[in-house]
Amino acid sequence: MKIGIKSLGCPKNFVDTEVIFGKLKEKGYQISEKIDNSDIVIINTCSFIKDAVEESIEEILNLVKLKKEGKIKHIIVTGCLPQRYKDDNLSQELPEVDAFLGVGDLLDIDNVIKRVLQGKQIYKVSPEPKFLYNHNTPRT
């Protein structure tokens, strides 16, 4: 299974993306920064300022287009956008997205992938992010 990952925003997002990479690599997934022909694309979003929100939504809509064209199979949106808009029912606004994962839920990415592959739509955004990685957290 090929998983493509795209990271938007600040340096913290890039570290979060490295943590996602590390977790998936640890579980044996094939990871690529190229998203074409991926079984799953994970987009780690930013929503700190208005421009970042717009960029995140634009990139998600680009992925939705690729999904409709059959070039990718599943979309998982992680990071600040789902966290910031956790009460806005993003699943209803973007039904083509298979899963939304908040900033405090990143280490559950492998379980979310398993559930997405079973055809489930996932919305997992903790109200108060509590996850902090440390030097023992796998990163790639």
C-alpha cells in the first residue's frame, strides 16, 4: 500500500509530518512525498492565519479532484484545520474526505488508516490536544 503525504504550514507541522512518517514506517507502510497514484493521501494542514486556511482548503479540493478522477483512493486530513474547526462538521462540508484527525491524535494514524480501508469515515479530533512527542517518538 502506497501512502502519499503532503505537509503545509509552519516548522511544527513538518515535525508532526515526520512523526506521522515515523509511525507509518514503523507499521510497515510504503511512504512517499509524491501523491500520484497513492492508495491514501495524508495532508497535514495549517490554519494559523486566513491565507493558511485558504491554502489548506485549496490543497484538499485538489486532492478531492484527484480522488474523483481515480488517481488516489482515500484522503485523510490531519493537523490544525480539523483541530481549529472541530465543531464545524467538516465531514459534511467535505464528504469526499475519508478521515479528519486533530493535532493531538496523530499517533492513532495507523488505526485510522485501517478503519478508512474498511470503508468507514472517521472524525477524530480531541477537544484539547494532549499529545506531546519526545526524543523516543519515531520520526522520519
